[in-house]
Amino acid sequence: MTKKKKNVDKEFGLSSWAINNKTTMYVLIAVFFYIGVTAFFSMPRENFPEVNETKIYVSSVFPGNTAEDIEKLITDPLEDKLKSISNVVEITSTSQEDYSMVIVEFDENITVEQAKQKVKDEVDTETSSEDWPTFNEAKVEPDVFDLSLSEEMPILNINISGDYPVEKLKEYAEYLQDEIEDVQEIKKADIRGAQDKEVEVAVDIYKMMAAQVTFNDVISAIKSGNVTMSAGNLIASGQRRTIRILGEIDTPSELENFVVKSENGHAIYLKDVASIAFKEEDKTTFAREFGAPVVMLDVKKRAGKNMVAAAEQIQTIVKDAVENVFPLDLKVTITNDQSPKTIGQVDDLVNNIIFGIILVVTVLMFFLGFKNALFVGFAIPMSMFMSLMILNLLGHSLNTMVLFGLIMGLGMLVDNGIVVVENVYRLMDEEGMSVLKLQKKVLVKLHFLLLFLQLLRLLLLSL
């Protein structure tokens, strides 16, 4: 056998198998097409990809202490305890008046949930020690949490306004809040523009001094009087019943009759040394629509969930509430909805794919013929569907970065097909071989070059 004959018979295994098993390839194409289409409709849609930083935050509030005391009593003990955790890269902290923040950064070999659990275990161990500071006879409880950018950005706002008191508007907002937070894709819905009510006990220092009452007396009286506790079990007629002593107050006015101090049969009531009021907390949030104050809901979705599906369910909930629950003169609007933008981005991808196929087929039809132009143009949707299939299996969402990458890759998808088809026809004229043998021969010559070019493109795009 001559050297030339050996080169002709030499084949590239993968491509030769595909050429020799047409029926199998048709089935595989149909399967990839179906899985790709299913992935396209089932993938979560959101504006930006989820960014998971392996950072865990430990915040502690200890009122009435300077920054130096906070560092000594809270921050330093926590840092010393957290240093023993494995996979820790760096620990940073901030101590200021009444507040401490410790940030623990982990390496990439541990998940966020695992890191959070490790930090929580160490914090619980430290807070259980006898030296840990207390506030109001209870130990200071640090809050351990992680931050996800996609969970902190509202996907839409719901504005509630009308000729009603703020308290009434807040009631309507709380109704929507309960309904929306039951949606699987939603993490929480925060209310802005309306403050919670609080009971203010304003003590008169001069009356306290005259009655010889201390602040601890007032605090102890309120804590001990506003409590519900179990009083054990009562067995009667062969039945066991649980007895509870109900002591929690229903209205702030009940606080007035709490006994603060009792000496020689003379009781000093809370109303004798303090005035009690039920009012809003100090304003910490503000909400406006077109300059007018409103009660607003900031709706935030869970990471990795479908933003478009969540927005559609919320719109249904709001529509049902407006039609069946809320009064007719109550104004409810939805603003800053991010779902239309995401839907538009996905529609742009579909339009670019369709336009790309039409443009490629039209241009190549003049040079390679209609049939070969279709073969080359077919690479665009198949490559897209296979990409979506892999992205869905890896747990990625359909977001701005993914869509940008797919659209940018549209122009690169037809290059290989054009090179292969052009070389097949060129060798057909020169050597007069059958189409099947020419396809195998062309792929033997070009497979390494085409693979190298694709890897080079990936390298350039990753820089």
C-alpha cells in the first residue's frame, strides 16, 4: 500500500463514526434539539448572574459601649475564636460605638452554606462562655449571615397610596406582604414608608428620685409583668390539662397599673413615675412616587429563581387584591419591574438567532448553493440549543452575561462549516472521489486546525 493510499484511508474516528451512522446522528440531533428547547423555556431568567462570595458576616449590637469596649468585649474574642476555622483566608473587623462587624473570607474549596455553619458553630461556642457580655440580663446575640447580590436587589416595587392614614395603608401592605412571601421564588418583601408602632415609657427622673425608684425597678416590673408562662399540668377526672398564666398586655394603657415598687403596703405604680405613649418608631425609611409619600413594598427574589415567573405571580396577586380585597379608591401601582427588561433581552437573542440564520443562508446560497447553505446555517440553532442544555445542567440562569456570550458567538459558529463544505467541493473537483470519502479526508486534514482555532478563541475571550 502506498503512502498516498494510507493518507486517503486515514480517518478521524469521531467524525467518521458520525458520517457512517446517519440514523443515529439524526436521533441525537432530535434529542439535543428537544433538550435545548426545554432548557430554554425552563431556565431561570434574571438580569444579572448570581455572584456568591465566600464571605460570612458576624454583626453584634451592644448598646451603651464605646468603640474600644466593643473591640475588647466583642470583636477580639470573636476573631480569636474564628481563627481556628479551616479554609479561612482572611478575617477583617470593624468596631464602632454600640456595634461590631467581623467579616470572615473563605477559599473556594468550601460552599457558602458550609462556611456559614462553621462560623455559626464557633460563634455559639464563644457566646456560651461565662465571660461573654450581657445586655438587659440576656447575652448579646451576634447575627451570622451571608450576602447575595441577586437577593438584595428588588425585582419590583409595589406602591400603595390613597386618602387613608399611614396605619391603614400599612395594613394593606402587610396583606400583600403575606401573599407575596408565600410565592416560592420570593425571599422577602420589605415595607418602606411606614414605621412599626412602639410603646414609649418616658420616666420622670424627679418623680423617680422622690419615690426612690431606679431604672432597674422599672425594667424589671415591665419584663416580669408582660409575660405568659406555663403553670404545669392539672389532672382532673382522669384528664390531663395544661395550665398557662396569661400575662402579656393587649393595650399600652395596661402598663400604667404595673407595680414598680411596694414598701410598707404602699404600691408605686408605673403611671406614678412615667408617662406611657403608643406611637411610631423614629423614621428610618422613606418612600415616594412622583413626589407624593406612599407605602412601598420592596420585593426581592431568591437566588437562582426565575424572576419573570415571580413577577407574573406577583402581578396576579396584586390584581386579585385590587379587584377583590382593597377599596376602590386605593391606588396600587407596580414600578421598577425588572422582568420586561429580561424578557426583552431573551427576545433579542431569539431575533438575533433567526436573523443570523436567514443572513447566513442568504449570503452562502450565492457561493455554496442553497442545500449547503442550509447545512452551514443549521449549525447556529444546534450550537445554541446544545449550549443552553449544558448551561441548564450546570445550574446557570439565563442572564445578561450568558445572553451576551451567546449573541457574540453567533458570528463564530458558521466558520467551521464553511471551511469544511468549501474544502469538500474543492477536492471533489480535483480528485473526483465520493462525497463520503471526501468528508472523511477533509475532516482528517482540518480537525486539528479547527479545534486549535476554537481553543484559541476561548483563550482570547477568557482574558
